[in-house]
Amino acid sequence: MQRTKWTDRKFTFNIPPGWMQNIFERLRGTELRLRALVDGLPDDKISFKPGGKWSIKEHIGHLSDLEELHEGRIDDFIAGKQTLRAADMSNTKTNNAQHNDMPIHELLDEFAFKRIIFISRLETLDDETQEFQSMHPRLQVHMKPVDMAFFTAEHDDHHLASIREIIDNDEIA
């Protein structure tokens, strides 16, 4: 079965704010799942770019790079903006970051640090902000902070699945 591209996925959001704690567990678990996936893999495997696509290191770096966007969207909710800031769909930051040159433990530690800050900021939102809805610019659907957290967890899982595909690829052992 062919995987659906991230940009082809559609979302409808009606998640109650009371589910935020459950979503926090998914968001916290991403780091642990990343570490479990790469544990013991040689650098040539985690730096390998199958078909010129991103390596495992680049997928992890990308997740870390996007934490800035997530933080900015929290700022958008707090400011009461009608439309959330847009992602750079060309992924310029990730493509220019040279994540393959970094040791894997540094990439994982950086992601873990940024993710803790993201979750901490979400935890401090007041009830009014938790209920506020803004338009997601690409999806063209309204979302609350809990929906954005869910969307982020889904994006994490997309990249975890991409990493699993690279690991399972026999092209490099």
C-alpha cells in the first residue's frame, strides 16, 4: 500500500480541549520513539539519503526545525490572530541545515529540548486561548491549540514512519 503524502492529508478538527493531556503524551513520546528507532544504527545508515530524499538525521532535524513554527503558532493563538502563520513548504531551513554533519545524539537532544518548551507553552495557555480558533493557512480549516497539538503529533508520526521505511530499506545495511 502506498503511503499518503503529508501534503495530501486532510484534517477535520473537533477535538475537545480536555484531550490536551492525552496529546501531550504523544508529543512527549516522539523523542523516545526516535531514540528507540536509531539506537545502535551506524552513522552511514542514519545519514543515508535514499533516492536523494531526506536521511534519518534530516527527518529528525526537520522535526526540530519545525518547533519554531509551532511556537510561533502558539504566539498567534495568544495574539488572537485569525490565521496562523504559514509553514515554509519548501523546507528551506531543513534543506540548508546540514543535519547529516551533526552527531545523532546532538540532533535528538536538540529536538528533546525544543519539544519540552513547546509542550510547556501549551500547558500554560488559559481557557480562553484554548478555545480560540484560527485558520490553518494550508489546510483551510479552523483549529484550536489542541488541534494544532494533534496535527503536530500526526506530523511527528509521518516522519517516524518515514524513518522506519529507511531503516527497513535493505539498500544500505
